[in-house]
Amino acid sequence: MEILGQIAALLERGEDQEVRSLTQSAMDQSLPALKILEEGLLAGMQVVGDRFRAHDIFLPEVLLAARAMSAGVEVLKPHLGKTDLHSRGKVVIGTVQGDLHDIGKNLVGIMLSGAGFEVIDLGKNVSAEEFVDTARESGADVIGMSALLTTTMPAMKQVISLLRERGLDSSVRTMVGGAPVTREYASEMGADGYGFDAANAVECVRELVG
Amino acid sequence: MRRVVGILPASIVPSEEAVLGAMGVPPGSEQGERVDGLVADALDELRRAACPRGVVTNVTTDEFARIYEGESDNDTPSPLAEIFPRAEELVLFAATLGAPLSERIAALFADGSLALATMLDAAASEAAELAGVHLDGLVLEGARLGGQANQFTRALRYSPGYCGWNLTGQRALFAALGPEEIGVHLTDNCLMEPLKSISGVIVLGPREIHEFTDDYSFCSACPTHDCRRRIKELTQTRP
Ligand code: B1M
């Protein structure tokens, strides 16, 4: 479908206004919203993600593409079913208790949404209870925790322990990330996954949700 | 001597290349008009919202030895432990860009302006470093005017959380410096609020004292190895 390819290409270039109006045109041509989402917007975002991982483009372009994606999604939203938009899985993310750094976590959220996951962002300074309760109530597949200081990293372990205590560790997987977090530290604390950057976090969630 | 320093917002505005560098864009790579526009918007936001301030105070070598010892959890050996006893002067510092900037970044995120918010965050991170550079210059100039430094003296910052100086060292540093006066507060986890703040010690001395190789036990886990650039810059600056 020509128009869907055009939407994807415009999205890749971060042209948000054009993506919005072409998405509207596609709707006016009676194309199903889900098809526009998957074959236009998400297809474009997939290319952006792949090029980012290959260091062919850099973060600013990813952000512009994400902005264009939101512009298109806004047009589609009223016409999509509740599960259409985020059919790939549900992730609860947040910065752990005591930590207020959220830029890395926000980028992870942007990339996950762009890849079609539903993201419940609890913000920063999130307690273990809040992570676990939200994951249970929302039926999330993954809890993603971010920390930017060595002094706040131990809070990640508390979330993992609480999940175990409540017997939820087999249904809710955990992913950790942030500048001082290493793969070794992640496995030592019992996390199911480790994301070293936002693109890698998407890969990690894909693996965790199978 | 302790003093609070107002810093002109214009003196902490980073270059477009530096902002893009903070976002992982390699130097010299073409980003296109849209990205350039985004950086320009972020820098405008930064000029409007930043309220940069600093506080500095001189300490003796013995005083600094106690501050550095902190909670006795530094890595040993460490570069700073070897450098500070040889310093001509030691000046504790903290600098911040102020709370309104962090609030502006949060507000942009909240209203969905993710691209601008992220760009502004990166610009602010660079600006916080530039506030530190500004303090280095000020302290060095003051020392030269006061006759405590000569043309060969260099000033370089070291911070808790880097190069073996444990982050918990922030507590002793804060107790000695009192950055609360410029609106910087320390949380129980040694995090400074507002977020775009830095702290540490400015070490004055001949450039040789700052030279070290990055083969300490903690260097392999360091994500940046920024010490290489900092030392190189010192060597390149003329007396
Ligand atoms: C859920 O799953 C996942 C998966 C992946 C996940 C994830 C979750 N969360 C993150 N990721 C990953 O994906 C994201 C996107 O790619 C990434 O997220 P990040 O948040 O890491 O990345 C951001 C998008 C961009 N990155 C950043 O913003 C941080 C970059 C580095 C260089 C850095 C910067 C820029 C700054 N800092 Co500083 N800073 C460092 C950082 C070293 C480094 N190279 O990472 C770090 C974090 N800082 C450190 C320190 C010590 C400090 N800093 C300080 C100050 C600053 C600046 C203000 C100059 C500036 C901005 C800080 C800010 N965040 O707003 C001080 C503290 C500030 C405070 N408020 O308390 C100060 C304490 C220094 C001082 N005494 O002044 C170190 C912490 C070490 C520790 N012991 O904990 C540090 C690791 C540097 C180091 N030692 O090498 C990945 O980590």
C-alpha cells in the first residue's frame, strides 16, 4: 500500500506534521486503523530502531521519529481497539526509590512505546510496593527499573525480592538498567534482564515476553 | 575564604556540538535542519530557565584529608588521594543550574514534548559541567591575583562518585561547604537536588600533579574514561 510506505518514510525522517496529515488521509481512504498503525507507523519506527542499533542514526533522530509516531497515533487512537495499540506486551517502568534521575528511563519508555509495547511509567522515586502492586493490578509482563547512582541500585533488589515473596516472579519478569548497573550486577541481584541502553532495553523486553 | 558566586547564564550555554555529543552523536556528523532547530530551541529554553550559582570555600590539606576520608569507603589507591597532598590550594565547590530548569524539563516531559525535553536535559547536563569550568577559572584567577598561584598553576575539579572517591563523600563535603545556601540539598542517598548540580574539590597545582594513568581497580568499570580528556586539555593549555 503506497500511502503506508510513505507514512513510514516520513516517520523515519521525523516529519511529524506530514505524518499526521498522511495518517488522516489514510483514514479518509478507509484503510483500517490497525493496518495503518502496523504497516505505516510501527514499520517506520522499526526501521528507526534498527538504524539506531546499527549506529546509522543517533538519538536526536530517534526522538524526532518518536514525535512523528505520536502525531500519527493521535489520529488513529479513537479508531483503535484497546489492545490494538500495545499488542506486544505491557511493561511497568520507573526509577527506583531514592533516585530522581529519569532521563534514561524516559528514553527506554519512548523506545518501548515506539516498538508497540504498552508502557506504564510510574515516574521516579518509585517504591518496591508500587512497582509490584502496579504490575499485579495491570497484568504487566515486565517491570523495568532504572537507577543512576550506586547508592540507589540496592532498591532494585528489593523489588525483585518482593516479587518473589508475593509469588509473582514467574509471571512478571524484571529488567534493570542505568549508568552504574552492569550485566554482572544485574544477574547477581537476580534480574531476568539487563538493558545497557534504550535500544537494547527493547531487545531485552522482546526476549523476556517471548 | 568562602564565597557564593552568581554565574551569568550566557557563560554556561554549551555549543550545539557539545549538546549533540552528550546525546551520543559523534563529532562532525550532519544532523539536518530539524535536529538543529531542536538544539536551538533547547538552548533558548536553557537560557531562559537556568539560574546558575556556585559556592566555593578554601580548605587546608589536613581539612581536606578529613573530608576525603569521609565514611572510609573510598577505593584505595585512588588518583585524588595521591594528588591532593601535592596541591598548592584546595577549594571545595558546588554549582547548580537551579530548580526552575529541572522543573521545566519535567514539565516538557509531562506535556509530551519528549524530543525537546530530552534535548534540554542533555544541554543542561553540559551546562552544569560548564558551571564547574567557570568556577575553576574563577578560583584560578583569584589565586593568581592573590599571589597563591603562578603561571604554571592549573585548576582541575574532582568529585565524589568519580575515580575512587565514594559518593558517600558527599556528606562530609556538604557539611564543610554548606551548598544549601545556593539551594542545593543532599538526599539520604547522596543525590543532590536540583538534579543539574555538581560538587567536589578544585585542586590547584602544576599540571604534573594531575597526571595519572587509568589503571586503578575501578577504572575498568568507568563508563567514560573522561580523565583522559581532562588531563590532555590541561597539557594543551598554555601557561
Ligand atoms: C528498565 O530497563 C532499563 C534499561 C536501560 C536503561 C534503564 C532502564 N535506565 C537507563 N538505561 C540505559 O538506557 C538509557 C538510554 O540509553 C541510559 O540511561 P542513562 O540515564 O544512563 O543515560 C542518559 C540518557 C544520559 N546520561 C546521563 O544523563 C548521565 C551521563 C553521565 C556522564 C553524567 C552526567 C551527564 C551528569 N552528572 Co553524573 N553523570 C554520570 C554519567 C556517566 C555515564 N556515562 O553514564 C554519572 C551517573 N554521574 C555520576 C556522578 C558521581 C555524579 N554526577 C553528577 C552530576 C552530573 C551532571 C549534572 C553534570 C550531569 C547530569 C546528571 C543528570 N542525570 O541529570 C553528580 C550528581 C548529581 C546529583 N544531582 O546528585 C555526581 C555525584 C558528581 C558530583 N559529585 O558532582 C556517576 C555515578 C556513579 C555512582 N557512584 O553512582 C556517573 C556514572 C559518572 C561516572 N562515575 O562515571 C542507559 O543507562
